[in-house]
Amino acid sequence: MGFAGKHVFGKLNKTDENIVSFVEKKIPKERMEFLKTLLEHNGFEVLVQEIPSKKEDEPSLYTVAVTDLVFNPTTYVYQRRLRTLDGRIVTPAYWNQETDDTNPQYFKRK
């Protein structure tokens, strides 16, 4: 789940004419729902594409994208431009769903 670092954009499928900024690809349903809710709360139009599994016993994976071509997850998180549902700043740990704590300390002292 980390940040890709580079701005990735393209089409969700070959027949689609809309170009999108990809947020994350091949993620489980829980992660997709978290990102979709967070990004819609921050005013983005979110598009989700389901990637069906090749085996019946495996769950489907998802690709999450936004229609805003300027959106880059790394930039938006580190510039503190995203807010949680209750108005706090989204930190890298919150984005990666490592913690619900949004205290913007990137390094913890022991």
C-alpha cells in the first residue's frame, strides 16, 4: 500500500474516452471503500473498476481513480491537502490505514 511517488494517469479501460488519475490499483474491497469514501469527502469524483479474479475462490480486486488529472496521492497527503471525515489532516499513516491517529508526526521518538 505505499505511495507510488509518480503521477500515474491513463484510461480505466481501452474503450473509455476519459483520462483519469490512478490512485491505487489491484487493491482489496475494504481498501477501495476506504479510499472512495475519503476522496469523495474531499470533493473528488471517484471511479472504481472491478478486476474479476481468475479463480472462483479468490476475491475480486479493484482499481481506484479520480477524474481530476492534477491529483497525485503523494503530493496531496504530504502537502496536507486532504481531510478526514471529521476534519482532521490526513497523514501518511492514516492514508495507509496503519492508524487512526492523525497527529502529523512522521517520525516517532522512542
